[in-house]
Amino acid sequence: MAHGSAPHHPLEAFGRVCAVATPITSVLISLANALYDRDFRAEGRHLGVLGWDGLTAEQILGQVG
């Protein structure tokens, strides 16, 4: 599912870092975008805002665990 150049929601982005597909999460975010006429991927937090951009899954888990 293409989302343009907007940052990915943290759950989607973390899935990408872990090489795990997140189709249900992606659909739910897309539905919320349509329901609220907003772009939650662009407005919300993403890995860069959280300071996790470029980190591995293990590094991210180390920061939240």
C-alpha cells in the first residue's frame, strides 16, 4: 500500500524495520484518515520524531524495554 512520501505511523514503520507486514494496521490508519478527513501518517508521530529513525529493531526494543 503506497502512502506517498509521508512518514509512516510508528506501528507501520516498526513493522518495516522488523520485516513484518502490517496490512491490518495500514488499513485501519487509512480508514481513520478517510473517516476524519485527515492524514494521520503525516500528522502523527513517526520513527524520526521518536528518535528511532535508522535504528534496528533490537535498538528500538532496547529503548522501550
